[in-house]
Amino acid sequence: MTDKRVNRRNFLAVAVGGAGATALSGLATASPAAASGIELAWDRSADIVVVGYGGAGAAAAITAYDAGASVLVIEKTENGGGSTRYSGGFFVSPRSVDGAVDYLMHCARAADGHHYDLDRESLTAWAQEAQHNADWIGELGGDPYATLRGWYDVPGAADYVTWQPRPNSTGVGLWNVLHNAVSERGIEVVYNVAGTELVTRIVDEENGSTSIEIVGVIVGEGEQRMAVQAAKGVILTTGGFDYDEQLKQNYLRTYPAYSTGHPGDTGDAIKLASKAGAALSRLTGTAANVCHKFDDVPVAYPSSLQLNAANRTMIMVDQRGRRFINESLNYDAVAKSLEYFDAADGSYPRNPCWMVFDDAARTAGPAGLPNPIGDPVYGWSADNSEEISKGWVLEATSLAELADKMGVDAASLEQSVERYNGDAEAGNDAEFGRTLGLKALEGPAYYALKAYPGLWATGGGPRLDSSARVLDPAGTPIARLYAAGSASSFCFSFLYPLSGTAIGDCFAMGRIAGQHASTLTEWANEVE
Ligand SMILES: Cc1cc2nc3c(=O)[nH]c(=O)nc-3n(C[C@H](O)[C@H](O)[C@H](O)COP(=O)(O)OP(=O)(O)OC[C@H]3O[C@@H](n4cnc5c(N)ncnc54)[C@H](O)[C@@H]3O)c2cc1C
């Protein structure tokens, strides 16, 4: 991937010379000063080019269009929707700005002095927009209803509310609302092409210095390659980096971490924006779950056993057979506990870890969520019998036999179960404070299932200001470049605050980006 930099003087010569906006010369591949004379003909043009057609891309496109801009959306896969379509359809729309900010500051551990990089001012800007999310979905035809409030019992939790659309409350239902709104407006979406390069132009500043601005996107490869002019701005909404192993190895707190999301989410905003000089931020933040992953299936299965731990008895143990968490906490909290690093022996003893359960839990439903939405769907049998046959779920008639199959110390596992069962029968989980689903495991049949950190979404990406503009390391906006959604999550940095935060972030920052970019003067008109 190479940046294309358009020298302003050479650009002027061509544009004014009669080729209109169809041809540019003076492209340099390395430094702004080194014009190479390569020609670039624009194949397409729009005021705003949105790269990535999921929830954030749809929000940006709809808003920019409604503000009067012409919009072109680029999507690298054959369908729109991305992880937004795979989702549970939850989106946060807070009831009060101050409450939302209090709550998010606590989840970032920022309110009590920890180091995560969030501040009240930018969260306030976010919440001021996000509070309109439910109304906005309603205006687009979604008829949303409030479902949950903040998970953590800290100030603002009651105001931090998540919603789902009606009549179809899932991600598919939510996506239908967005996609219909894009279609009704006649916004063009070009599928099966990826944004591969940003085109930048050098701007001579009045003080004699130069800066750059983003004037287009190169999309596709080979015969599909097109240069798309963005007269006002480019908005990167390419989702997270769930499927880029190198980015995950570098930035996540533990590895592996498997995605349950859309395969198009390969961190392209990070790659594109970095090349244009963007700073990166919040890369360790994730919306995490506990998942199961097997070599013969390309996606991970979120753990139904963990998601339903309030009703199904299962305990989690580490590679040493020791229980380590209240299994019924929210999915992100449990998943974050898998990131634990034991500095004494340099291991990650909970990645992977194990879920241990009994016949009652086995027959109560699939241990893994069938996944994903789409074609093919990777199923999971209702009583887990197929997964036992495949060797995914281990089965044994004693804990010692199960420990042997798991490869953990039998005495440790027996001790963990004995301690847990005793506490469950006494109604007091003295070790980890579990109250929900606190029921003794009953043999003689026992089961074990390996579990890993899973990703609903990664969070970090190009650093943004509260207008969704991408910033360079000095904190200066890179002109005409925006990002939103999981490409650059804005409102959380560590603990995932509540189901719906990621999509609430997509909607708010997508709209902010679309609105802000649409107010810009077209760059060609700025050239005297
Ligand atoms: C199973 C599941 C359930 C979830 N449930 C919820 C929930 O209920 N609520 C919630 O808030 N969050 C949920 N999440 C997380 C949430 O879905 C995502 O964080 C959010 O949808 C991301 O939206 P986005 O628009 O940023 O990215 P996406 O919706 O993933 O869209 C990104 C799009 O960009 C495309 N793209 C990538 N690179 C390029 C490129 N170079 N050029 C062109 N196109 C490109 C991708 O193909 C993709 O279509 C869930 C996630 C999963 C996987």
C-alpha cells in the first residue's frame, strides 16, 4: 500500500487546464516534496466516500446524505452489514449525558485515577450525540425499545441504557433498518472492492509550511482498481481488527483471541490511516466474550454456557485445574479475566481455560452459540452429543478421568469442584461471590470444554477528536479524514460498559463524521 501525494501546484496545472476533476498529475510516492509526475485519473467522484458498509458506515452515509452531500460507499465483501448484521441488535442510547459520562468514566477506570485514556469533555460530546440514537433509529423506522441498564453498579448506570429495534430485535433487524434507509435515499454502495490506499494532497500553508489533506481513495485491485475522488472527505468505517493475527498479537492483552464477527474486519482503517500519519489509540480495548474455537470451523462460537451461567451450572478452571472467577458475571468481565498473566512462570494459565459441567447443563442446550449469521451457519447440537462425538466436548465418568483428558492436575480439579459444591450447597460462594446459577455439579458424568478469549469486536484504531476527525501524533486533525465505529472506538477503552456500546458508538460517531464532513468546502474549490 502506498500513499499517493498530490502536489498542489501540479494538481492546479492539470485541473485548471481543462481536465476538470478527471485527471491529476504530480503524484509522489514518498515525500510530499518529491513529485514524480505519475498521472491519476479519477474514475468516480462523490463529496464523501465512506469505506466500509456496516453500522458506522451506514450512519455516516445516511447523515452526510441528509446534510446535502453526495455519498459513495465502498464495501469489500459481497454484502453489507459487517459485524453489525451479526450482532444482537443492542445499541446504547443514554437517558442523560452526565449519567452516561459518569458511567463510562468508571468503566474506563478513569474516574478513580487509573490510566485509561478517556476524558469527560470528549465523552460529553459523544453522549450528546448518542442520546439521540434511539430517536434516530425510530425515525428510520426501527421502533426501538429500552432493554438493559449499565452492568456495573456505579454512578450513571441507570442512565446508561441499551435498546433493541422492533419488530426484529436482532442485528439482522437493526441492519434492515439501516440498509433500507440507505437504499431509500439512493445512496450508491459499491460491493466487492476494498479501499486500499488513501490519496493525499499537499497543501501549502500561508506560513510557508505544508500540510496534507485526504482527497480520495484507491479501491480494488487489478482490473477493478479505481481512483475515487472525495471532494469533501473520506470516512473510514472498516470495523475492527478481529481477523488480523499480527495486529492482535501486537495489541491485545493476550493471544489467541478469536473473533465471532465478520471476516471483513481486518483492521484496514489502522493500515490506511497509519500510512497517512494517524496516531493510534485504545488498541487494547475490546468487547470481549468467552468462546470456543476448533480448527475445522473458521469462526469462534461464543459460549452459551457462560452467557447463560445464571441458569446453567458450569465452573471455569485454569490450566492447573483451579477455579478463578464468578462465572455468572457479564461476558466481558469474565473474558477479561482470561487475560491474566502469571509473571512468576511467564504463562497465561487461563488462555485457554476450561468449562466443567454436568449432565443437567449438557442437556439444557448447546454449549456454543450457533454462529455466525450467514451462509454457511456453523451449528451446534442441542444436547451437545455431536460435539462429544467430534471430541470438542470431553466426557468422563469421574473428575479424575476428566482431568486426565483435559491434561490438568486431577487433585486440583477435584479440590476445585469439591470446594465449589460445598459453597453452592451452603448458598455462599466464599471464593468468588457467585450468586446466580450457584448449584452443585452432579456426577457421575462430567464434561469439559476448552475456552478462549473471544471478540465481539476490537476497539482501538486511529485516534479521533470529538468531531470524528483522525488525529496525527501531535493531535492535529488530518484534514478531510474521519473514522467511526469499531475502526476507532471512541467511548470505551478497557471494560466493555454494556451490550450495545459498540453499536451505540458506531451510530454516534458515524453521524458526527457524516455531519462534520458534509459541512466542508470541496477541496477543489479551495484551490485558487
Ligand atoms: C455475534 C456478535 C454479536 C454482537 N452483538 C452486539 C450488540 O448487540 N450490540 C453492540 O453494540 N455490539 C455488538 N457486537 C459488536 C458490534 O457488532 C460491532 O462492534 C459493530 O457492529 C461494528 O460496526 P462497524 O460498522 O464498525 O463495523 P462492521 O459492522 O463490521 O462493518 C465494517 C465493514 O467494513 C468492511 N470493510 C473492511 N475493510 C474494508 C475496506 N478496506 N474497504 C471496504 N470495506 C471494508 C467489512 O467487510 C464490513 O462489512 C456484536 C458482535 C458480534 C460478532
